[in-house]
Amino acid sequence: MDYNLIATATFGLEAVVAKELKELGYEDLKTENGRVHFEGDEMDIAIANVHLRTADRIFIKMAEFEARSFEELFQGTKAVKWSDIIPVNGVMHVVGKSVKSTLFSVPDCQSIVKKAIVTSMSESYGVSHFSEDGPVYKIEVSILKDVVTLSIDTSGVGLHKRGYREEAGIAPLKETLAAALVLISRWKEDYTLVDPCCGSGTLLLEAAMIMHNLAPGLFRNFVAETWPTIGSEVFEQVTEGAARSIKNNDLKLIGSDLDGRMLKIARRNSQQAGVAKSIDFPK
């Protein structure tokens, strides 16, 4: 099944995410504030989640329409074929945001959307009660200047959560931002990369992962793995391919910090990320 997909990103990093998607083979990209739109199937959802270094989450875009009243919001949401993705026992969790729109009360919008989804599901499945004890589906209703976008999160925990950083400092650098800084810097592995204030080592870890072609989502899970329409097998295929693509090249990275405790944390994080041999944290 083909989907309209959205890779969300920190404002200003859209072009970096788009470049990553192009390098993964995706075309016909549409970039806007905080979002990059592209198309793909179940395999592409897994590829984007596992391989994108600078995106925050991957969403399936379900619908887009104008709404200036709760009735328009209800009818527009109800018209979506939610049962194509959400099973009869799916847990439907609705979150929302509204900017410069007539419908400004986010709690009310969330309530209307949830009611409309349940109504649509009732008509599709022929039941009036849903147990909601199955896989989780976080549905986002985003309203910008009266234009409603309905989407489902496929990532679960944000993509910046690689799984290697058990501890961090007081003001840790977000993993996706660290990866973006490395990519924008155009650093090459022939040069020694030094971070004199490395903290928990995030910048160096992301740099090492990039040069080793170590996929950022290789050692974590995604909510779409639990969905019957996608499942874990698709993600297993993608992660197996990513594992085979890891490069064992020699790298020169050095990290230092005045705080000895942070250096210990950085060493542990580098071991957790599988790049400890590539980074030197001298005492």
C-alpha cells in the first residue's frame, strides 16, 4: 500500500532531511516548515525510521482539509478510511495543535477528532464498542490557518532516541541536531575530528556512526512494528540490510571535557553505540 509520508524535523533542518531522503533514493519531495513530504509503502516507512539521522518522526498523512467549525472538522475526519490502518482493537490516542486558526481550542479539537474516528471505525467494523487493548496509534490533528492535517505517528519514541545515551549532561545536545551539524560541516574521515567540550559525547558518537554508515535506528524499536498492516518482519529486513552495510573503516575522533564524570559517561555511551574503538577520550 502506498502512503503519503511526512518526515518532521527541527525548523531549519528540513533541507538536511530532504538531502538524506534523496540519498536514500526518494524523489518528488515537498519541503515546508518543519516537514518533508514523500511517498512510500510499508518498506519505506521502515527505511525512513531506521536510516534518517536528522528527522524527528515519520508520519502517515491521512487527510488534509479546511475546517472552520467543529462540524467541518468532524465530517472531514469521519470521511477518512481509518480502518485501512487501525485494527478493531487499536488504541487510538489523539494529540493536537492549532496555530492561527478559527478552531483554537486544542482539547475540543482532539475530542471531536477522536469521536469522528470512532464513528468511522464503527461504520467500517460494524461494532459500537472498541476495547482499545491492541497496538497503539498516535493520531495528530494539526491545524494551521484553518487547514487541518491528520496524520499517524509510525515512530513511537522520537527518532533522536537512538538507544545509546543512557546518561547525559545538564544541557545535552539532541542526537538529531548533532548529526545535522556533522553533515552540514562536510567533515571527511581523513581529518581528525576534535570536540574539546564533548560532554556526554553526542557529537562525536553521531560523527562516528555517520562515517561507519551505522544506521541510527539499528538498535531500537518503532511503534509501527506492532501494527498488523506493517509488522516486525519489514523492519527486520531493513535492519538486517543496515547491519550488513556497516563500514569498519579507521577513524580519528578525540573528545575532551573538564568534567571527568562526563568523560566517563561519554566512554560508556560510545561503547553502547558500538563506536568506542573510533573515539579517544583521554583523561
